[in-house]
Amino acid sequence: MDVIATHSNADFDGLASMVAARKLYPDAKLIIPAGAQEALRNFLALHDLGITKLKDVDLAQVTRLILVDTQEPDRIGALKSCVENPTVEVVVFDHHVDQDSPCAGRSKQSVVESVGATTTILVEVLRQRQIAVTPFEATVIALGLYEETGSFAFSSTTHRDLEAGAFLLAAGADLNMIADTLRRPLDPDAVALLNDFLEHSDVHYLEGHKVLVATSTIDRCHGEAAGVVHMLADMQGVDAVVVAVMMEDRVQVIGRSRRPEIDVGWIAREFGGGGHAVAAAATVKTQTLAEVKERIVQLLTTHYRPTLLAQDVMTRPVKAVDADTTISEAGQQMTNYGVNVFPVLDEKDRFAGIVSRELIQKALFHRLGKNPVSTIMQADVYTAQPDTPFHDIELTMIERNQRFVPVMSDATVIGVITRTDLLRTLHDDVLKTARKRTIHPGEPESEVGGSHRNVKGLLRSRLPRDVVSLLEEAGRLADRSDVALFVVGGCVRDLLLNIQNLDLDLVVEGDGIAYARKLGEVLHARVKVHERFGTAVLLLPDGFTLDVATARTEYYEYPTALPTVEQSSIKKDLYRRDFTINALAVRLNEKGFGDVLDFYGGQRDLNDKVVRVLHGLSFVEDPTRVFRAVRFERRFGFHLGRDTAALIAGAVKMSLFHRLSGHRVLEELKLLLGGREPKHAVQRLADLDLLKFIHPKLQWTDRLKALLDAIEQAVDWYQLLYLDRKMEPWLVYTMGLLEVLPERAVAELLKRFPFSEPEAAKLKMARAGCHTVIRRLGGKRVLK
């Protein structure tokens, strides 16, 4: 007698594989040996598939046992005796590869291969033997295929699964029936189980992956626990989930993984269960729930190294104050640097405690500004070591309500972890969707697995090979110099927009000038140093230039002033940039080469095509950023964010632009008028009420529009006809702006803006020559 069976707590892949196997062994009896999931039981209540009860079978008469979706004797109930009987032929069809299975080699008909579903293997055998299936059979078989592969969305899905699905659809599989069967709303017990998992879960960061371990004592949801685990993984956005559920006298362990690198099958086998890399289960009868959870965590953390440590998350270098700094001085420094907590150092630069803005404000209210911060600092605070696991820091910050954790090496503060660092690390996967974007038609999304985006592939595909080699060499030198190195700003922005930009700006967390000199030696480059700003320019033998800067923070003594710059972290360095789309960095150190640092939503704004400032005082501190915003709008076809447009309107009302030097405004105008669509840029300045800051008499009129239209056509024709002649379009457009102004206004404008002598001479000559022609042709008077 032939018997076809699947594993205990049978699912749709098991049932579908049994139905398919019966096409190969028509006289076999179908047996579900040890229970089924609730959804499967409900399906069988509506559809009679000829399932035979195990109690109605005389096992002594079994001569051949066909196992589908399992090869583990402990998961087939009483049928295990058939496996132990050497006279019984055991045929296995399974997609869980297990070379140590006692069923291995029991029949030449067995097929065990790593695909998305066992159903796929049996469909392939049916196709090879040209065995037809009815539409209903195709639907039942497809149910297993769709469930096991997550409708072909699970990472374990292969092209063979898709081909099997195509065969079943061609055979008449009913997709509506499949959707209705698999679309199962959670019942109250399942909702309770899900909530219990959420309340009793921990996240572990293992080898760049996020793994959730959860437990529950709710045992009313036997058949649906696996489905709830799937939903838990989706809700939490993790790479893998391992749960333990207390069920009467046993603990059920269920694992689901989206990344084959996190092999939940291995964990299940350690508990005597089975499965494959992305889905597995086990039943434990001799341990408590707490013991099982502890064992799961132990297995995970010993097999997969916890790579997320304090040193991976912390911000550095650290801004600190001395213990004898007055409270008033400390408050002013907090404002200058934009921080809310300072570590306090004693006379030997050892960590003594922390002081927060809240404490300082209260002390100032009580007129204690002249007292040293040591009189109000918190000395009993939690500190971490560089190798402290992030998970420990997370729990302590929450339990102690501590917003700021110093990271110590001996008694020295080498970094800090803030609430922002904590939240960003915990929820980086939530931002993952916003980071995804299709760079160019036909290209795949440039999102890489894991919680962080890595653009190593983009660097190598979009930059010249010698430039990539240069960046890799720079990263290796940074590792040898024990500093963090990043490429930042416009190069990163344009890399993500698929625009060529070889204007490379490197930023060093540490002494940028010392690093630049070392890099100059390695690359045989000349190094020009600017000590005041902590920057250097490298000129390579082939003429390529490279800018290197120390990671800096800056503050402004008054609106429109030039910034005061001090050494800081990459996070603070990016914060001082003009717009979020320019506040992006890519790590160049060998570990993490290509990782994107995006603290302020720059990738989201690139995706949404928005120009957005980083904070509300951006235009107050530097009004020239307004002209840059308009330039980026035109250059990339973006638009101003609503908050950014409102801040520009506020800056216009404050008349901050009159305080700017003519030199700074002129430099921005040259870039604006020399860029893309200068005519529209001038109109945009008019829309924002900014033309008056070039000159009060300058207004957007029909005459100016017509003149700029004509200039645009003339410039385009000139550049087309005279490819070998260099011209400066910005100068021609400036001539157009001067043309609509009276003589006195032109004189005032030429006086305010420091044009070079040749530039001023060309502007005057163009205006005079134009008026001479106008007088001769039209006899019109010139405005005074």
C-alpha cells in the first residue's frame, strides 16, 4: 500500500504537494498525520480531497511512504514507524535540503532541491511526465505555491517557482479562489497573540541584520501562529523573526527570515525541529519559555556576531566644557554649537559628568550664571564603552530616561550617543522605503539589503575607474590613520541623480590637514593648505584636484556674518550645509565603503524633487542661500519646499540682503545667470521679491522678459555657431538687466558689485553702444 503524507501542523504547501504527488501515485492514500493549520482545516471542510484518517490505515500494510515537504521522522506522527521499517520504500519530495536525514537515499525517486516550495518540485515532475491536471487540481496546487513563496515575494523564491506558477495558471488555476483562501483576517485570538509578541520582543543587530526575538504565553492560536509571525515580520520591518510560544506542556519555536544569511532552519534544528533558511519550526518539551528564549538569543549571538556596537552609532568628536566654565558661558556655547547636552571634564580632561540645556536654563532663571557648571552637573550617569552592544545602550537609555550617553575609553570621552542617534538606528529601516528610488529608466532600485543604503555599485558604475581607485586608496589610508573619511556634498547628490560630477570633496573626522598631507605623499600630489579653515587642496600629477577638509561645525556671531568654524563630527559638518540634498555623505573607509549617511532626509527630498533648508535660521545666517535655492530649482527641475519658501519670505521682510557684501551677492548672481535657464531664474527672483536686492529699480516687466527672451536666443545661436569660441553667458544676461535700468541705477549697481575691470568695461561698452544704435535707429531719449 502506498501512503502520501506531509508534516505535522500541515500547511498549504504540504497539502498541495500531496495532491500533486497523488497524480504520480494514483492508488496512494493521502494522510495528514498530526494536525493541520486552521486555514487548511477550514479549506478541507469545504473541499473533499479524499484525505484518509491515520487511524483507518493499517501501517503494517504500507510498502511505500511518499513524504512531501518534510523528511523528518519526528514530524510525521505514527508514520515514523514506517520510516524505521527497512522494508518500506521512503520517497521524499522536499525543498528543505538535509543531507543528514534518515530518509536520504531510501529511494531513487526522491527529489530534494532548494527552491521556494515543494510544490514546484512536483509540478516539474508532472510536466516532465506530461501528466495533465484539472483546473481545480491546479488551483489547489497553486495555493501551496503562492503561500510558501509569499505570492513570489519571499527571498527564497526562484525562477523555477515562477515557471511552475505559469504552468498552473495555464492549466486553469483560479486566482480569485487563491486570493480568497489566502486572504485571512486575524481572529481575536490571533490579534491577542500579535499584541503579546509586540509587548515581549527584543531586537538584535547581527552582522548588519535586524532580528526580532519574541515570546508569548497565549496558546489559543495553535494553527495561526505561523501566519501571525509573518505579519509580525512585516509590521516591524525586520530581517528575521524567531518566536517562542508556550502551548500547554511544550514550547513552539517558529522562525521566519527574509535574508537567507539569517538561517532560521539551523536554529530550529538546534531544538530538534526542521525547515529551511527562511522558514522553520520546532517543538520543545523539556524547557521553560524563558529557557527557550535564552537559548535562541545565545544561538543567534554566538553564530552571528553582534556588529552594532557603541562605536558604530556614536557621534564624534565630542564638544565638552571644563568643570570651571560658568553656567552663562556654557549656555552660550550650547547655542553656538546647536547642542543640548555637554560632557563636563575635570582639570585633567577626565569625564566628570554632564550638564543639559534644561539645567542651565533653570540655573540662569535663578541668577546662577556666574557659578561653574560643576555645581549643577549630573555626575551619576550611565556611560558606555566602544564595544558595548547597542541593544544594552538602548535599554539603559529607556529605563533611566537618559538622553545622552558618553562613550568612554578609560576616563576619556571619545564619543556620545544621543536620543537622535538612538531613534535613527532603531528606525532606520522605516526610512528605507523613502530612500528607494529608480535612478534611471530600466535600472533597478538602488536600495541594498539591510538597514542602510550602500552605493558602492553606483560609485563603480558611474565614476571613472581611476577615480574609484583613488577613493578606495584614500579610504585605506584613513583606516591606517585611524580617522573616518567621507565624500560629501554635490558629488554625492549628483551620483544619486545620475549626473556626472567629479568635483570631489572629502571630509575627515579628525585632523584633515594632517590627513591631506599623508594622502598627498601617497598620490604624489602637491598640497595647498588653508590652516584657518582646516582645509587643503591636492593637485595630482594628471591635473585632477581633490579638496580635503576637517569635519567642522560653525556658528554666526550675527546675521549675514561669515561663520566661525571649529572641528566637529561629520553629522555636525553636514548640518552646516545649505540644503538637505547637499547634506549627504558616503563613507570611504574599507569597512562600510559606500554607506550613505543621511541625517536630514536628503534622499527623500531628492526623490520628491524638493529644495529644503536644514533649519529655520538658515537664510538669516546666510541670505545668499536664497539665490542658491533658486539656482538648484532651475538646475534640477526641483521646487522649493513650503517651509523653505516661507522662510525666504521672512528673510525678505527682514531686509537681511542689504547687509550682504556686494562680492558675495555677485558671486551667486554669476552662478545663477551662468546656469540653466537664466531667464526663468530671474523671473523666479521676481516672484520671491528678490530683484530689489540687486537694485531697488530692477523689476520684472514685459520689456525685461522680451529682452531676456532675445538674449536667450542670441546666446543659443552663438554657442551653436561658434563652438571654438568661449563666452560668458552670465555677463550677457547682466547686460540685459542693466539695459532696463536708468543711468544712475547702473552707476550705483556697478559701484556696489565688485566687477573686475574687464567685466565693468564690457558692461559699460555694451550699454553705450546699444544706446548709440537705438538713438540712430529710433531717435529715442535715454532714461536719466
